Amino acid sequence: MSYGVFIGYTFTSKWLAMSWEARERFQQEHLLPVLGRYADRVRAQHYDAEAFCARPTDFMFLQTDDMDAYYFLIEELRETPLFSDGLAQIGGSEGDRR
């Protein structure tokens, strides 16, 4: 069985304060290696939704036949500085957290 999962997330002001070059380096260092480890089992597509005024600024669509691989991919992504250092939040915008 094939599964599709949408994950909405919002980049915080910390991420937005980074230069484009710093963001690119960050992705190369922290995100692409994690996604690459699971690329044979989980297909990931990133979409920038800001242009459509969506509450989450971006979302990722993941497709997999292997829910264990999906689970471990998400766990590894959550441990990256993207989420652990507060550069992005899964779900609503930065101001939504109370």
C-alpha cells in the first residue's frame, strides 16, 4: 500500500534572518543528507505556500510504501537544527505558539 503525507511547517524569523547563501549551506549540511538516506523509500517534494497566504508557510508531501522509513525520516528531521534550534515549526505560524 502506498501512503501520502502532507506536513505543514512555518519558517521562523530566525530562518528568515539568514542570508540565502546561509540557508542553502544549511540545507546542504543538515537536511539533504537526512532526506538522501531515505530517498529509496520515501519520496519528498517541498512546496513554498507563502504566495497563497497559507498559515503554514511551506509544506512537504511525502510518499512511501514503508511507514517505518517515514517514521525514522521524520524523527531524524526533528533532530536537525531546523526544528531543534527553532528555525521552523511544524504546524502554525511563529505567533501561534502560546
